[in-house]
Amino acid sequence: MKFDKDCEVIWHDRKRHFGLPISFYRYYIVKKEGEWVKFFRHKGFLSAVIDEINIYRCYDVSMHLSLADKIFKTGTIRISSNDATAPQFHLRHIANPYKVRDLVSSLIEIERKKKHIGITEFQMPNS
């Protein structure tokens, strides 16, 4: 995938099958200095679908590890966002899921602080 020359790819990987990166799903975290940090998901070979989400729009990160994921040292990161087109963004069967989860969580916090965006949490009273 091509990005502007002033963009930096912070992380990238492919969806893995049996621990091997043999897939047409590619994932990127890209930073444009002083402007934005985004997730990109590129699906396809002959034709492509490219999704992107601004990191500051994300508010929750979780990780799912199946038995096969544990065997092949992969995992799925689930990212919840308030983006209208992709409220659930999945990085499926990626290598080093613990490191990626920590990277994603820290990037979300940094970007939200830069943009002065907070999460309002409230609890409904028990009936």
C-alpha cells in the first residue's frame, strides 16, 4: 500500500493462517507527523477495499485468543470506535498480539490527550 512520503508506517502485518502470512488482508498503523495517526485495513488482490479509522476515535481494545491462536502465537485485536462505517475494527490473526494491543492502547491514549478528547463513562442505577 502506498502512503505519502511524509507518512511513517508504525506497524504493519498480515492476517495469518497457521502462523503464516498468506492472506490478502494487510493491516497498517500510519502516522503523519503533527497531523494524524490512523489504522488502515487493506483487503483484496485484484480489487481492493481499504478501510481507515482515526486512532483518536477508538475507545476500547480487547484481544481474543483461540486455541489455534495460542498454538501459532497469533491473536485477534478488537478495536471499538465511534466511527460510523467501522464501529468494530478487527486485526485478525496477527503475530505478537500482546505487543500490538499495548501499542494500540498507548497510541489511543496519546492521540486522545493531544486532541483533548475524553470518554464520559456513567453507570445506570440498579432497578
